[in-house]
Amino acid sequence: MAIEPGNVVVLKSGGQPMTVAAVEDNSVECLWLSDEGELFRETIPSVALSVVAGIEDEDDDLDVEDEDDEENEHEEADEDEDKPSKKKRGTA
């Protein structure tokens, strides 16, 4: 699998997951956060990296779940509009 921008990669020797920002020839520009939250950006030879499988698929699944939740909210709102409202009548 070719490394593309947006892929999550790791060093073949181990380490933190990194996001690919750009790919040029045999170099890959990677971004990652330290444990303290500091952002790092480094260009790494592509032969030293492996693509992490499954990360993109999990994001796609979350998008589908979010869309399903939105559809359910719309359906519930439509059902509420169909119900007659109960109003209290004041006494004079």
C-alpha cells in the first residue's frame, strides 16, 4: 500500500502513530503530538514507515453512526410535530 497524505503511519522500529502531511519522492512529512501535547513535524524516509491498518476504516464507521443518529433525531422531531399539544386552560 502506497503512503498517502492523511494516512496514519508508524516507524517500522516502533513509536507513536503519525499523520502523513505530504509525500514527495521517497520522503514523507509526518506530524504527531508528544505525550505533553507538543506538535512535531519531521520528514522521514518512506522505507522507514509502515501504514497503520484500520485507522481510516474506524473513522468511516463513526461517520456512518453520526449520520444514523442525525436521521433518528429528525424522525423524532417529526413525530413530536404530529402529536397534538396539550395546553392548560387558565381559570378566570
